[in-house]
Amino acid sequence: MLVATWRRGYMNSWLASVYNPMSRKGLQTLLVGIFAVFGVLSGVVPDLLSPTGRSGTFAHAQQSPNITDDEIRNYARAVLLIEPRRKQAYDEIRGIAGGTVPEVICSDRRGINSLNRDLRAIAVNYCNLAKDFIEQHNLTINRFNEITRLQQDNPQLQRQIQAELLRQQRSNGN
């Protein structure tokens, strides 16, 4: 189930600090936002309706035996690509909808079809981009969602993903 949701106002504040690789608070805020979104979505593509380290090796990967280091790297890459598109789509929808942003669930065809044409076009574009980003990073939608669900109950996996997000942000100079 690929989902995008468009609510909550905390995302804007952390987005500015997300790309500051030296900001531990910024990373923590980013990750809280990402994981909160994932939690709400019950293991799906990042929340579309919200406005808003370690090295590349994982010393504790054995504590997450079902998820490889490559999957964690690919998951983080996908999340970092999806988030700016989610925010852009959210802002566009909020502008068109007059501040009230409807819930969008990418796998809910009936819900998508119930949106007006302009909102539907934005939502479909976002959902397709999110799917493409996930698949471009060698993950299936099901695997992406599974990793999302697993990290919700696994603090070690959360730390691994956080460390990888920070590592990638630093290596990209963001």
C-alpha cells in the first residue's frame, strides 16, 4: 500500500535544517518527522500531506537480520529524493485547495479519483515519482513499506537509517 498523506504543520520547520549536515538537532527533527509520517502511514511512502552519525557501515546490522546494509542505503536515498517532491506537492495542493489539504493515499484509486482534476494530477504525479524513486533504488514498494514498518518497532534500525540519512546528506554536501 503506497500512501501519501498531506497533514501536519511541523515539516516546514525541520526542512530548513534537514540539509545542514552539521546540525544534529536538524537531523533529529528530520528523522522524527519522517518516522512520524511513516508511523501515521503504517509503513508506506512518505507523508505527502504534511507541510513541512555513522559511516556507511553498520556495526549493528546483525540486530536487523532481515534488512541489509544495501537496503538501508537505498531506503535512505529514496527517502531523501521523495521528501522534496512531497513538500512541493503538498504546497501546490494547499494552494489550490485553499489551505485545506485532503488526505491522499496513493494506493486508494477511489480516493485519488474523488479529487478534483488539478489536485488529482498533482497527487498522481507525486505518487508516480515516489514509486519511481523507490524502484530506482532497488526496492519494491512492498519492501520499502516493510522497512518502514520494521523501523517503527526497532530503535536500532531507526538509528541505522538516521545515520545513513546523515551520512548521505554530508556526502552530498547538503
